[in-house]
Amino acid sequence: MSIHPTAVIKKGAELGVNVSVGPFAYIAADTQIGDNSEIAPHTVIHQYTTLGSGCRVHAGAVLGDLPQDIAFGGEKSEVRVGDNCILREGVTIHRGTKPDTATVVGNDCFLMAFSHLAHNVVLGDGVIMANGALLAGYVEVGARAFISGNAVVHQFTRIGRLAMISGLAGVGKDVPPFCTVQGVRRNEVGGLNVVGMRRAGMSPDERKQVKAAFAVLYRSGLNFSEAIERMKAEFRDGPAAEIWQFCEGSKRGVCPLTGSDDAGD
């Protein structure tokens, strides 16, 4: 273990084996830092924050501060970060708002500089957020989704697995799994994240199934409810079933295809 003499580590903080803490870092009580993690200079880790093993937190990151929510009443809530995550300079991750709730980051996530997770956000494993990406409260992001630089996501919105949000996009409706959202647009799906699906190891048959489900949802001329029912009938399992299950669970509506009518209402 390597602790710089200027670092402040409060009594009650639990540090695993082989943890390093840089100059002027602050780690509060009631925190847990996993084995083999690196805490850079000027990092602040607040109370009720848990960091998994093998994580790297870069300079100026702030983890576990109070939620930016006027409804917060001071109750205990948490931030939980999984294993092998990289949190770059200036990343901010805030606690849950309601008692015993949490903001949760999965394993193997990469949050680039100044990306932000508001209260009660949930990231699946392998999510990447580029510089300046902002997620509001209660946003859910599926595994291995990619949120590009300076994209903004409205509260309660869901981003599906392996979706890709382009830079400067604004999203306030749910983005189905495997889809892309174009930059400098608002709430519009541009197509499928074909490169992401290939990199994730999806087979040609699985990608073909996703393409067929995408066509039903966006190009069949059916309304949103009718498209879900057809997908249910045609795709009982596999990644296409993941699409209709995601859409069926939407509360904010689903992003329409660029240039189409609003299929999500």
C-alpha cells in the first residue's frame, strides 16, 4: 500500500491490499476501496462510496457527493462502482436521492474526463462515456453502450445494450438496444450500431435478426404498439426479443427513426 503523506484518509475508511493514494486526495469514513486500486491526486471520495478492485480514479474526480436534487433530505444513500473501472479527470458521480438507494456503475466501465452521473443512475458492465457526457437522474444504460462526448440524457431515460449515442446528441426518450442516435439531433435513432455488435461478438445470424426487428419497429408502417406485437410473434428469443422487451417497458416513449413520425408516443 502506498499512501502519500498529504492524503487525508478518515477513520472508518476501508482500503484493500495494494491500494495507492496520491497527494491531497481525500477519502471519507464509511467508504471501501477495493484491492489494487489507484486513487490519483486531488481525488475526493465521499461517505457511503464503494469502489471495486482494480479501479483507477484520476485527478480531480469526485465520487459520492450529495445528490444535486432539492428533494434530498440527507438520508443515507450510496455510490457503488464495480471492478476494473477507469474514472478520468473531473468525473462526478452522485449518491442516490431516496433512502437506501444508489448510483451504480458496473464492471469494466470507462468514464472519460468531466463525464457526469447524477443521482440514481445505473450503468451496465463495459459502458463507455466520452468527455463531457451528462446523465441526469434515474438514467439506465445497458451493457457496453457508448455515450459520446457532450451528449446529454434526460432523467428517467433508458439506453439499451450496445446502443451508441453520438456526440452533442440530446436524448429524452428511450433508445432501443443496438441502435444509434445521431449527433446534433434530439430523440432520433439514426440506424443500427453494426460495428458495436460485431465487436461484441454477435454472430451474423444474431445481427440479421436485429436488423429484421429494427425493420419491423421503424420501417413496417405499423404504429408502436402494433410493431411490438409483431416482434413478439416473430422473435420469441435472441437479441430481437431484447428489443421488444425493452420497448414494451418504456415509460418515456422510444426514439423514432430520423425523418419518421414519432413512433414512441
